[in-house]
Amino acid sequence: MPADLAQYNLAVVIPAYRVERELGGLLASIPAYVRHLIVVNDASPDGTAQVLAEAASRDGRISVITHAKNRGVGGAMLSGYQKALELGAQIIVKLDGDGQMSPADIPALVAPLISGQADFTKGNRFRDFIALSQMPLVRRLGNVGLSFLAKAATGYWNCFDPTNGFLALRREVLEQLPLERIHHSYFFEISQLSQLYLIGACLRDVSIPARYASETSSLSIFKVLVEFPPRLLMVFLRRLLLHYFLYDFSMGSIYLLAGLPLFLFGLIFGSLKWAHFASLNIPAPTGTVMLATLTVILGIQFLLSAISIDLQSVPREPLSRPLE
């Protein structure tokens, strides 16, 4: 596989922040078939700059981008993406600088992109139960809950690990992405997925175990709990608006237009009437109860039909052709 990969212009982008201990070893382990190593020093306050200077002096493939101010992992990746496009990369791979992702897994990640079976691939940490058992319990539970919400928000129901940062994509797809709309923080992966869905990019899950050693994450759990839910909601609402009412209009659109008002009407009307008659200490009329109940049930049925259509609307036809 490595010998075959050497014929492709493959670039690896590494966002680097507080990874002076792991970065040198990671760069030394990048296989020779990778033509470009783009490392973005995101204003790291430790010795990352020195590690990069020493590594670049030994390896001519390394291109260093230095941010004067920290822009977050998303901001670092966007700088790396732009550099990869300038270098003519055909496939761009993201590796974190903390050593959680093994360069040995790159061939499996890029294989569907080379064969034209997908436009975008993401590592899936949840198919390897041995490696999964090494993941901290809190992180494991958080990933499961966040993954479900991310799938609903982005529309990629076939992506089991949407928050995984080990990813690769084709140049043709990257050129279509509105990079200015992709978030700069740790919401980067989900924000990018939402944009990929809107252009119809085909996603493929690749089973790749994560590695957890001595590295520490700079991502605050409290920050995730506070910032991610409203952002996920905005991504979800934007996707529904664009996909079902601007870019297309289908039966899913009709089910949403009918189901949501019916459900809300029945819920609000029933609650108000229940409170009203309860305050009078008399039973609500049968007609009132039936009206609220039927509209709620009918609304739920329409919404379930819309969900069913949404589950089947995952992009399945790749936009890019096999690489020659």
C-alpha cells in the first residue's frame, strides 16, 4: 500500500498547540509516501516552535505555518487547508499533534478516497472494542451522546463517530466548501460536516482505534456542555431550512410543515385547557381532550415520516472520481 500511495499528492495537516512532547515523534513517524507535512503552530506557548524548527531542518516535506494569535483547532485547520490547496494536494489528511492518531492508519483512511467510493472519510473509534476499553469512561459516554446529537444536526446518520478528528477529504470537495463558514473552535468537525452535507459529499466511516496515553486534552467538558447544544441546534435548524425548503422541496418538507404545527398546537392547546379546567376543579370536555390528543398524535406521525425520509437522505453518490 505505501508504495502505491507515493504516486498521489498526499498532504497531512497537523494543528499544533501545547504538543511539544508528542510532536517530534509524530513527525518522525509520518511515512515517506506523504509528500507534504503542513504543521500549524497555533500560537503555542510551549516549545512547539523549537520542535518544529528542528524537524523542518531534517525533513524537507515540512511546511510550518505560525499564528500570531491562537485561532483554535478549526482556525489552524483552515490555514492548513489553504496551504494544501496551494501545494496541489489531491487528498488532505488531518492528524492531531498529540499522538492520539497513528500515521500507520492513513492508508485505510485514504483508500475509499482513491478508489472514488467516498469524498470524505472519518475514523470510527467505536468498532474496536479493545481500543475502546482504553478510552476514559467519561469521554466514552460523552462521545456517544454528542455523536447522536451531531448526527441529527448534520444529517450524516451513517457516521457513527462524527466528532472524531481523524479525517481525510478529496481536493475537489475541499474546493467547494465555504471555508469562511466553518467554525474555528473545537466545533470544527461538526461544522465541517454540516457544510459537507449541504454540498452532497459522500462520507465513509473507517474503523480506526484511538490511542490514549499521557496526553491531556485542552477541551473543557464544561465548555462543551455550555457551547455545543445551542450550536448544534443552529446547525440542525439551518440544515432543515436549506435542505428541505431552499435547495429542494419534497415529501419531507410537507411532513415537516404539517407535523410541527399540529404537534405544537395540540401540546399547547391541551396544556392550556388542562390548566384551565383543573383550576375550576371540573373535568375537561371530551371534545377538548380528543382535539388535543388527535392533533398531537397526527403531528407525531407526520414528524416520524419526516425523520424516516431524513434517514434515507444521507448522500451516497460520491462527487469525485477515482484517482488515476
